[in-house]
Amino acid sequence: MAQSGSAGSTTLDPIMVGSEDLPLHCPTNSTPVWDMHPRVFLDIVDTGSAQCPYCGAKYQLKPGVSAGHGH
């Protein structure tokens, strides 16, 4: 996952999400163990963006990304 920050990061830039990252959950697989909270799945497909209710991390779909069936 290409990111501009990690889950729990205070950066203002959203974490960019590709089709390989769907279904989206926070924390992501690349989040350091020390920065973990309970896993929550985020619905990003309909709006193109989502924010984690635990840590406030912001996620945005990369341009041109569409979810196939089952996502």
C-alpha cells in the first residue's frame, strides 16, 4: 500500500488506497504493532474516501480505482 502516513498518523495527507488494498481495514497490514487498535473495516468504495473512527487516519481511493464484485 502506498501511503503518505500510517494509521494513527497526524499527517493531513490521506493514505492512498489501491484495488489491492480492498476491502479496506484500519489498521492496515503495514501498520506497526505499537500503533494498532481493533481492526475496523471501512467502506471507501461508494464515496472514494473514509476516516477511521479509532485513530482518525484518512484514506482516499487512488484515481481510476474501482472495486470489483465482492468488495
